[in-house]
Amino acid sequence: MPPKKPSTRKKWFTHGGTAFLALMIGIGMGSDGESDSRGKASAAKPAPRVTVTETADAKPEPAVTVTETAKPKPTKPPKPSKKPGPPASVPGDGQYLVGEDMKAGTYKTAGPDKSGFVDNCYWARHKDASGEFDAIIANQNLQGQGRVTLNKGEYFETNGCQKWTKVG
């Protein structure tokens, strides 16, 4: 005789009962700490907070290298330098006292300053700053380059010339 098949009713009853029981357990577990049907909170207290602290793996510290340096030897203070003195060039038009405003010696220029109204370079050596005609030692109008030798104590006047530079 062939084996008997279980009845379909029994299957539904067994599976349905198991599902219902699982549902009831789930509802019971899910309602813990929730309000009950009347809106009142249950008497269960909240679980305590737990703090987890993780410690990072300690990395080895780099090796420290100590280098000793020699102690510096005491140095002598620098000797005071001489005053720079007057400049060795004349930048532009004006009257300069040789030895105070500029150094004594021989100066040269490239000639008239082409940016001026008139292409004329005038220079004069004076024995004083009076501006009198008798004070002129020597003078000249240049159309090209020129040179002049100046002595300490004289006054040098220049107008319309390029920069004068000491050459000797």
C-alpha cells in the first residue's frame, strides 16, 4: 500500500499556529518600554548608556638624534667703519661743495641731457658760492662728452648735463 499523504488541514494548522506564536512573541518583545493601550508608559527603566573607548595602536616614537655643536668663540666687536664720505658722482643740476657734497678728483659726463628743452651742458668751477662773475675759476658749454678736475674747497656748478662720475 502507498504511504498516506498528510492532510492539508493539518499542514495549515501547524504552520499557521507557528506563525501566530512567532507574531505574539515579537509583539511582546517590541512593546517593552512602549506605552500601553491606555497611553501610560510602562514601568521599565531605560537601559544604562555604555561608552566604548578604543585605543589606537601605539606607533613607536622616532629615534632622537642629539648633535652637539662647538661653543662659539667670543668675537671681537667690529671696528667702527669710516664715514662713507661724500659721493663720487653728481646726479643732476645744482651747485656742490667739493670735499663735502662730492669727492675731489676728475669727473666725466656723457654730455648734454637729451631730455631737456635745449641740448646744452654747462659746468663751472667757482672759488666761492657768491654767484659773482669774479668767483668763476673755469667754465665750459659742452655739446658732447667732457671732463673736469675739481679740488677740495671749490664749488662745482652743473646745468643740463648727464650724470657726472668720478674717474680719477
